[in-house]
Amino acid sequence: MEWYEEEVRAMEQRLRETGPLAGQVVFYGSSSMRMWDTLAADFPGVDLLNVAFGGSTMAACAWFFERLVVPCRPRSLVCYAGDNDLGDGRTPEEVVASFREMLGKIDTYFPAIPFTLLSIKPSPARWHLADRIRETNGLLRRELQCRDNSYCIDLFPAMLGSDGLPDVSLFLEDGLHVSARGYLVWKRLLGELSGRIF
């Protein structure tokens, strides 16, 4: 996990400078979450904090949970992760194992808060992994079905075009990260659950 240390330490410093934290909706996960620059404007009136960090995997999210999420004392947690795990060659089962580890930490520190997982998106750059993404999303969804106050938002079908392929307008030129139009999709889907998660 040494690869993430510089960014994680910088985030820890920003959190310390922000002062006492508590009661916010915390957004956590990889660069797809970190790069959501319009997040605050998209959810006006919601006290939120984005502690996502670039390149993170589900495994890294579990590993750094105590350092980045616990100090925030969130009232709700929204997470996007798992994408980079598959890109790095991990199996769906390995992603789920890391997810279970993170869920265990949520249960330890914040057992009553709402938790929302955004499923792995169908990016053009990783379309060759589409079957693995679908399988992983299904397994992750199953993990949340038996949990109270937990939700899974399925990004996969919402980011496909009428031809069944990724809608390239929802992604940046790198074919991996989300465009402004793509974040409008995320905003809409999260908004449909706003009464439960915000």
C-alpha cells in the first residue's frame, strides 16, 4: 500500500486543517469519486466531504479506512471502488473479500449509518473486463442485500448506450474516467435515494 501513502498523508493533513469533523456524508473510493468536482454543487444543502484517493482499489479502501474515514465520523458513507482491482488483475472473489473487510470496519466503527455502494462502471478502457465487472457487481450487490440501511446503485446499465456498449460521452478521452455528463448520471441515481442516504 506504499504507493498510496503520499496522497493519503496529504488527505490526512487536509482533514486535520479542516478541524473537528462529524455528521457529514462522506464520499470514499477511487479517482472516479475523487474527480467529481461538481459534487458539492450537485447536492446543495448536503454537508459532504470527499476523501477519495487516486488509483485506489477496494483493498486500499479497506486498508486506509481507519485513517481516512474513521476521523470524519460520517453520518452516511458513499463508496465507489473495485474498478482498479479488476484492472490490476484481481478476481471478483478477491474484490468481494476486500469489500467484506471494509464492511466489517463499517460495522465496527459506524454500525448504524447508511452505506451506499456505486457499482463498477462499464468504461470503454475496461470493456474487455465486462464479464468480470458484471460478475463482481452481482457479488457485491448480494453482500448488501442482507444488510440494513445499505444500498447498491447499479451504474453498469445506466452508462451504456442503446447499442449495449459504453456510452463514450459519459467518459473522458482516456476511456476510463467519468465526464461531466457521466457525473450527471451518478447525480441522478444518487438523487433517487437521497431521502435514505442524505
